[in-house]
Amino acid sequence: MSEFDQQIAVQPAGDGEFKADLAPGWVVGGGVNGGYLLAVIGNAIRASLQDKPDPIAISAYYLAAAEPGPVVVTTRTLREGRTIATVAADLVQGDQTRLTTLATYGDLGDLPDDVRTSAEEPVLPPPDECVPNTMAPEEVRRIAPLMERFDMRFDPAHVGWAVGKPSGNGVLQAWFRLNDEREPDPLSLLLTVDALPPVTFDLGMPGWAPTLELTAHVRAHPAPGWLKVRHATRNMAGGMFEEDCEVWDSAGRLVAQSRQLARQPR
Amino acid sequence: MSEFDQQIAVQPAGDGEFKADLAPGWVVGGGVNGGYLLAVIGNAIRASLQDKPDPIAISAYYLAAAEPGPVVVTTRTLREGRTIATVAADLVQGDQTRLTTLATYGDLGDLPDDVRTSAEEPVLPPPDECVPNTMAPEEVRRIAPLMERFDMRFDPAHVGWAVGKPSGNGVLQAWFRLNDEREPDPLSLLLTVDALPPVTFDLGMPGWAPTLELTAHVRAHPAPGWLKVRHATRNMAGGMFEEDCEVWDSAGRLVAQSRQLARQPR
């Protein structure tokens, strides 16, 4: 069993509740990474349903930071039809809800095969010509142990922030692959959409950008291999910004899209 | 009191519940318009909070179509801090939840003034050089009385679908203004992001496109006057498509962004 699967594991505790244990390895800055939390909740929702294994849409509102350690995920099915189900789920730690979500699940394998997209696949140099996360300075890796959980290769064209020269365009691009060569699936995509540094790094604003809300759409089962992840923001205003994320699989398909609203780093 | 304000009115019924009456004038095809439902829920959430009048982010999952007539909106505050509150709200008709939402509210007037956007304002001819919704054929207006609720002027460059010549680009643009010259505000923007025909019209797929999920971000108080609304889709696949919406105010500011996941019209 891969590290990722161990760390998102949930145990049924009756009445739609599941126990999980947030691994310390997903900490970044002051809390546990929001994408990892989404994957843990997503795994509990999957376990609560019979034949609808895949997240199709999930919206998460981040109420408070979570810490490593035990949590309870409560799930409540609001409506279940033949092909999709809508579920509300909360991640509770101590007596406080840290993350509340709504989600629609189904079976992505049952969807028709049509693809008619005008979205353009991001262009990146091959992974071995990109900048690996292992090159991050020791002090960064100490406050962001999550960077040990995956292999991330930054597009050199959008990595100026790492040497104090952000492009100012509001774009980050990277290759992404989980440890243990754990292949991507719809659940791991929930992590992938929130695993890169905030796109505000490329605007010259390093620092933590707390997510208020994040919605992800998973559109297809990803093919095995490296994923391409692109983050972009266009509208930084009123102390907040939107961050759009696209995830493309090794077959060149746009497999997930997300948008989050986050607070501008201080 | 404008028609819109009358039709989104809510009456407190105790315990975070509000009664409302869905107006028949917002029907389109088989149900009540989803943007109008969002504005009704949004008004109830506003009424449930003391000093946080504005939606900042709201995510809606559409469980079943709603009909004109009485509904109950239940609200539950999940967390309230100094500047923002997160609320769960459901719209219930008969004994069935039709729409379930999560939302973050605050006071948009309290946000800092910074605007640093790379988004480009859509270019449209002036309203009187665009195609008004009043030109829709009588049979369309009969099944879509919501078109009587606002003045909508379609960009001629993206209105080929109306004469059987869709551009195939997946873009719609229009000017938008509510009846009674009711000026836009953060609440009316919740309607505006889902008031145009589905963007799939421009892909040669007329017909109803049921929304699974819609998330809107309201980023600023809109200036009075006409709004510019732009819908675009890039990824039609697996029988679903995403629809991105931008709303720009008369001062040239991007005041709302939304994305929905919808089923492809049959």
C-alpha cells in the first residue's frame, strides 16, 4: 500500500462517520495541506457510497486549520439517484469542524467517451529539464514537509520566485507525481489541485495564502504517469485572489479543473 | 420596491428558517431558474447574519428542480469570525431539498481597495447595437418567462445560435440589467451569473443544460448601470461541461466570477 493510500485511509465508525489520522508529513506552514484534507474527506465520501466511487464535483469551505492527529469525517447523503449522489461531509478535529464540504459522486468510468475541448495543454520542458522540489532550501523543507510526499518539477519559465525574480504573471506550472509511483486516480487529483505553492509566489508575494473556498471538478480517470499542473490567477483585488488549477494527464487530457478563493498573503 | 426585491423577499420563521415564495416569472423550461434560487437563498443567508450582508463565495448543488410557490430556506451558521461567516443553507419545497449550499459572507465594503488584475474586460458594442432578448420568438418567451425579468442585449458576434449559425467557440456575451432599473448589488449578481442561456447554445446544442454545481465569487460592490456578462466553456467531455462566467460593472471592474458544472443538453 502506498504512503498516500495509508495516509488517507478511513475506518467506518457507524452512522456515516469515519475515523482518520492526519499524517504529520502533510504539514505546510501552520497547518495541514488543504488538498490532503480534501483527499481524506473524499475517501470517506467514497466509502459511504456503494457504487459511486469517484468525485465529480466537490466544494470545500475551510473553517479552521487542522493539525496532524485523529479526525472524524461525518458524511450525510442528501440525494442519491441512479448515476450520481450528492453528499455533505465535515472534517471534525477535537470539537471543531475544520472543513465542510458538498460533493457529487458518480462513476467516471460510466460516462460517455466524447471529448470536445478547446482548452490547450500547458507546454512544459520534460521533467528532467525542470526544477525539482528537492532543490528547495533546507529551511523551506523544514516548514513544508509535504514537499517530501511527491515529486514536483517546476517549469523553469515560471520559477523565478525561487530566486527572488517572480515573473509577475500569476502563473505556476509543474509536473507532479506521488511517492511510491502511486498512480493518479480521481481521489488523488483532489490533492493535486492544491499541492503547488500559492500562485501568488509568481506575483512576488511569498507566504501562506489561506483558502476560503475551493471547488474541484474531476472530469475523467487520469492515465498513469506524470501529471501536468497549471495554476493561474487573474483577479487579485480586495485582499483576495482566485486561483484556477488545471490538471492534465500523460495522455494529454484535461482530467481536473479547480478554482479557489484565497486571501492574499500578508 | 422593485420586482426583483419583491420576488426574492424572505420572512423569518424562527430557528434560522425563512419562508419565501418562488415567483412564476422565473420559470425556464421545466423549472425555476437556478440563479434566481441562488438569490433567494442568498437573501435568506443575509437575513440570518447581523453585520455581514454580502456573499463572498457561495457553492450550490442542485438536487432537484423547483417550482413556483412557497419554499422554506433553512440556514445554519457553521463559523462566524470577526470579518467573515460561513453558513450552510438549504432550499426546501414540499418535503424535498431542491438546492443545498455553502457560503461565506462578509462586508465587501470593508475590503481593501487594491485591484491588481490581468483579466481583460469583454468588448461588446453599445447596448443599443446589440440584440435584445425581446426579439426572441414568441414560443421561446412562452417557455422562458424569465426573459421578461430583465433587459439582456446579446453581442451580435456571439448570437449566431439564434439564427441556426452557432459560432462553435463556446462563448456568449451580453449586457444585463434588471427590470425597474433595479441597480445591481452583490445579491443580484448571484442571479446574473446564471441568467444567460447555456453557453452550449454557441456550440450548436440548444436545450436545457441542468446545473450540477455552481460556485460564485462576488469580489466587489458593482457600480450602478449595465453589467457585462461573459460565459465561456472550454471542456465539453463525458457528457458534461464547465461554464465560466464573468460579470463586469459599468466602471470596468470584474465584480463576480462563477463556474458551474452542467450536463450537456440532450
